[in-house]
Amino acid sequence: MNNISFRMLRFALVLLITGLFLGVIAAFVFFDTGTFNSFLPFYKLRPLHVSASIFWIFTSAVGGLFFYVNEYYEERKNDSLLLKIASVVWVITILSIFISFLTGNFGGREYWEFPPFLAIPILFCWIIFAAIFFGRVFSKQGKTPVFIWMWSTGIIFFLLTFAEANLWLIPWFRENVIRDITVQWKANGAIVGSWNQIVYGTAIYLMTKISGDESVAFKWPSFFFYFLGLTNLIFNWGHHTYNVPAAPWVRNISYIISMTEWIILINIMQSFKSKLTEAKKFANIIPYRFLLASEIWVFLNLILAIMMSVPAINIFTHGTHVTVAHAMGTTIGINTMILLASLFYIFSKRDPQLISKKRHIITGLLWTGNVALLVFWTALIIAGITKGYQIVINKVSFETAMQIIRNYLYVFAFAGIVIAVTLTYISIILLRANVFVKKEAQT
């Protein structure tokens, strides 16, 4: 089964490189539509970039998940055929989605703009993933660690939120604009929470392995923050719909739940000293360095998320580049850093020389990429706040506001090139690892 996981993870790295490459092109096409517009216009580039990024997260998270399930539980050979079928269908479906965008065959909604029938094989694969995972979990007796709970939550909620994102196919939802927008924005916000559960569960699992202390996965603070995150997953989506004339109680509950994130923020600040000690202890472990980078981005992006959840601020930031900054801080700074930590941990199991030979290069690329990401993130926030202020307060046109923030967007685009180069180089290092084992050797 592990060879199937490795193939999924290598395909995920190809998706990451593709998403980075398309993102850089899209940024410059946005400034100069004449150069690329006849070949690959922005309306095709954007969904290609978004889809590659989303499927990088899900594919690497699931590929890693089944490696860890085999590591934590005893491997079951009878699951291999099912997983192989699901992984092949998963890859074919993603490639079909890319082809549909390249040929101009759209039909879905935001984040899932491909023809709706392609949602069927995605659901099929995820149901198989869920069946294999829960079959392994329920076969284990004794206490269940928090990362298993998080993985379980993420798997279940992806099924629920992905199905919800396709409710627009039912006329009752589609024919009412307010209902349609509310459900779509709610689903898109909650689906991020589903993959966060899987990714954050992976981070906790990695820390138990790096530290050698599994007790943290059974302690009450871990479960407290798990349930806090679960509560936010279920209710926190409301701040995505502040601008929709929905029922006031929805906004109020969302605002109250969003403010509970201060508890997470305070906890991060209080544990700062212990993190310094931890950083010294595990300084030479490459996966830990990626996890440390992700924790910094959790801190920064959490501050931004809390600010965006305040209605008086949300008026200026909703739909601006601040939203993009939040998405990029989460996708690259948190999720990608954790998933790359996961890949280095997994690949080094088969290729011990992977890290030892490239340690200094990997570290240099990691921190160069994160400094560029900070510039990238900051430029987007400034651009978004400036744009929101100009439109809401000064009542300028959209075109005028875009001209005012143009220089910030140039900074964002060039910082994006640095991020793309560093993460692509890291991905190539991983792709060159010797991770496959022949059946004879395994026997």
C-alpha cells in the first residue's frame, strides 16, 4: 500500500509545481492581457491555478494519511486494490478537470468550476478513501489519539461540504439568488475547514513522531483545541456571508464563534517560550523546520482572520486582496509548509540520504521562500485595505482603485516568483528521492 501512497504524493508534487507555475503566469497576465490572452486567457488560468492548488492539498494530505495509517496500525494488504483503483480514478479525474478548463468547458461554481458530472468520481474516490480509513480505525482497540479524530472529522466534513457545494444543481437552491449565494459561500468556507482538520492532524502526528512523545495526542488540551476547531468549522463560515442579506442570528453566531479564535492566539503566545526550547532541540530536523514555519503563519494568519471577522472591518476587506492574502497565507504558509514537512518525513523513510545531502540547501530555500511569502502577503493586505477604503469611503470606480494599488500588486507578483522558484526547487528535491521499493525487496 505504501507504494500507492508514494505515487499519490509524487503526483501531488507535480500539482504543486503546476499550481505555482500557473499562479506566476496568471499574475502577469492580469497586468498585461495582450501577451497571453490569445494563448491562455486569465479566465482559464485562474481555475487551473486554483484547482491545482486545491488538489495539491487534498492529494498530498490523503497520500500522507494512508502512509501514517500503515505506520500507526498494522498494514492490511486487502485494502491495496481498492486504494489503487481510487487513486487511479482520482488522478484521471483531476487531469480531466484540467483538460476541461483548457478546452473552455466550464459549468460549475467557484473553486469547482469544472463540469458538474466530474464531481461524481471525486465523491466516489473519497467514499473509498473514507471506507478504507474507517475500516482501519475501527479495527483498533483502546484510546484514540486526537490526530485520528481530526483526520476522521476532515474526511466526513469534506463529503458533507463538497455535496453542499453542489446543491446549486437543485432548482430550489439555484432559483433563489440569496439562498444560492449563501449556500455557496458557506460551503466554500467550510470546505477549507475540512482539509484543515486533515492537515493539522498530520502536523500533530508528525510532532509526536519527531518528539517521541505520543502522550500529547491524548491530553485534554489537544482535545479542547480540536473541539474548538471543530466548532469553528461548523459555524465560523458565517463571516463569509456578512454581505448577504441573511438572517441576523447567522451573523451574530458566526461573529461570536470567530472571536473564540482569540483563545488559540493567546495559547500560541503563551507557549512561545516552550517553542523556543523545542526549536533548539529539533533544529536539525528538516520536517520540524517546516512545521515551525507553519506555526508562524498560523499566528500571522489568525490575527488577519480575526480582524476580517469583525463586521466593521469586513466591509472594507470582503472581496478585496485581503481575502486573497488570507487564502494564500493559509494555503502556502500553513497547509503547504505542513504538507512539505510530511513529505520530507515520509520520503526520508525510504531515502535516508534525501535530507543529509541537501540539508543546508533545503533550509535556505525554506526561509527564502517564507520571507518572500511575508512580502507577498503584506503587499496583498495593503492593496486590499487601500482598495476597500477608496471604493467604500472615497466612492471611486473599481478601475480607478485598481490603478491606485497597481504598484503593490507588482510587489506581490515579483514576490510570487521567488515563492514559486523556492517551492519548485524543494519539490524537485523530493521528486528525485528514491522512494519506491520492489515487491521482491518488500517480501
